[in-house]
Amino acid sequence: MENKMASEQQTHEAISRLPEGGQIIVHYQQLTIESANTKWLEYVVMADEKEIYRRQGSNDIASRPTNYSGGIGYWWNVVDIVNLNQPISFPFDFVVISNLATKRDTFTISSPK
């Protein structure tokens, strides 16, 4: 909000709409439109080796490819937002499971910035 030169009141209003634990924004890309649909994903938040949150990805059709180096274009999705509705201590793990590719990636979140 500071970057947008918002007033102090606008900044406070925007912050008040955030869930207590914040948000994780998922940007996902794959080689085909179907495989880039976030419906194939599952999100798990782990803290102190315990699962505290799990949900399926949204059924969102991917956006058209953009060209990266080498001319490979990926279909991409940046529409899945995971709301953390309770405060969470750092560090914690965010696990993204691909039920289509039968694999998972774990990201350790060590600070809110």
C-alpha cells in the first residue's frame, strides 16, 4: 500500500482484511493448460511437524504461455491464495502436492517478509 501511495486509513483498511496468519499466494506453471490447472494441487501447512491446515487447489484454468529463455512457454496460474486464518509461528513448512504428477514440493517459510 505504501508503494501505491495509499493514505494511512487505506493502508489500515487493507491490513484489516488480511486473515490473522496472513496469506500465501501460489504461482504455478506447467507445459500444458490442463496440467497447470490448480485443481490438481493440494496445499498443506505444517508447523512443529504437525499438520495445521490442508485444502485442495481451486479449479482455475491457466493463463496463456509466456516465452522464457530458450523459447519454452509455460501455462501459468497465480490465482490460488491460501488464507492462514490463525496466527502461525515461524518457521513453518508449506507443502504443495501435485496429485496429477504424484509429487510434492516443500517450502520452508522462515519470516513474513
